[in-house]
Amino acid sequence: MKIGFIGLGIMGESMCENIVKKHDDKVFANDHKQSQTDKLAAMGAIACKDNIEVAKNADIIITMIPTSKHVEDCYNEMLPYLGKGKICIDMSTIDPEVSVAVSEKVKAVGAQFADCPVVRSKADAIAGTLGVLAGCDEDLFSEIEPILSYMGQKVIYMGKNGMGLTAKICHNTLVAEIQNAVNETLLLAQKYGVSVDNFADAVAAGGAQNFYMQAQRDKLKNEDWTTAFSLENVCKDINICARMSEAIGFDMPGMRVAKAAIEKGVERGWGKQDFRQTYRIVRGD
């Protein structure tokens, strides 16, 4: 089956590269930046001039693009070229209700649709060890799981359309809350003379151990804000969570505290930098 990949950004370029390396058929690629499309073409993908060319040529169309509006626009553009035999996999992180609405449009023309957002980092995108959270019809999952495994080490079926994204938004909100708690307690420890390394070792030895503290300890210590996951992206995700919780009347005080720190960082103009920048917000910079 021929695969198309739309959206070759920080994560998408490496996800597409893994497909090119592992898939035994043609891979069509497109990005709004020609330089990104050219980069994947140099790796063996077939460059496409637009999303429609991808939709026409690919049996499985994968999208990895920034926002709900981008996803809606992309699928509205491709819809006349979708139909029976086409499978669409959106791996973007967007509002679950928007994704469900897109899935209904795609299914109405005879194609199939799955929301399959990813978790973990750029390094995992490069290594092909992402976590993939799939929301789709169960019989479709068994069909697309081998394709998702090109990019992910853990591919988990979450349920019907929208469930992959629901799990992803809850996951990213939990990451943001853990990060905020690490920032607060790490800064308090330092004010009392405990080093970053000693505090990280203490956390790893006890019940508070967490991936964020261990993975980011050196970057926090060295104040390295090199972007792996941008502050503006986590801001987008936690605002989706805020809308989801408000829609059902469920209060999340911890989410609101983390959200305030994240939004303050974006207001400072740090949106393109890594979301570790919330450390500086909590510190009072």
C-alpha cells in the first residue's frame, strides 16, 4: 500500500523518515515548507506539490499538522479525492470533538479515519519509539497497527474515534502538572541549598520519581531551553483540556495552575522555545 505523509515539522519529518526506511512501497510527502518536502525527498520519499497530490496517490494518508483549524482545512481540501479504499490517519494533537467531526466527513465519502496522536519526544520520533494512542473502529486498528509500528514502540488502542486524542490531551495535561510540581519543589530545594543533581537523585530514589525530572535534570541545571516541545504547543494542548473539563463541569485546579504558568511564558514571547521555560516563570524571572 502506498503511504502519504502531510506535515513534516519537528516530529513529522522523523516519523515520515521512519516510514520511508521501513515501508516496502512508495511514500508521498508534502509540507507547507518546500525545504522540508525536499529533505524527505532526499531520503527517498516522493515530493508532492500539495495535499491533493498526496490524497490522489496514497492509499493511506497520514497527517501531522499543528491545530484543529489546520486539520479541518486539510481534510476539507482532500475530501473530494477520498473514498472507498482510502485510509486517513491523523496524528496531530487537536480538539477531540473536531477530530470526530472530521472522521464523520471522511467516513461519509467511504474512506476510513483514525486519530492516532503520539507521546514522547523528538528523540523517540527519530528512533521510532514513540507511543501511539489510536482512536478508530476496532477492525481498522488491526489494519493500521503495522504502519503505526514504523513510528511507535507502543501502539495502544484507546477505543472509538476521538478516544486517542482524549487520552493524549489528558496525558499532556498530566505532563504539564508534573512539570509545574517539579519546578516548584526543585526551586524550593535549591533555595535551601540542595543541588539540582542531589534533588533529582532523591526524587529517583523515592515515590516522587518521574520521567520529566530524570530526563530534564541536566537541561534544567544548565538552563538549556533548546526546543524539543514548544511552549506554544503545550499551551494549545492544555487549553484544549480546559475546554474539555469546562464542557462537562469538571474542575481541575492543578491544571489551572500549570496553565497559568504556561500562558505567562507565551505572553513573555517564549512560545517557540521549549516548555521547560515554565521553570523561569515559577522562579519569578
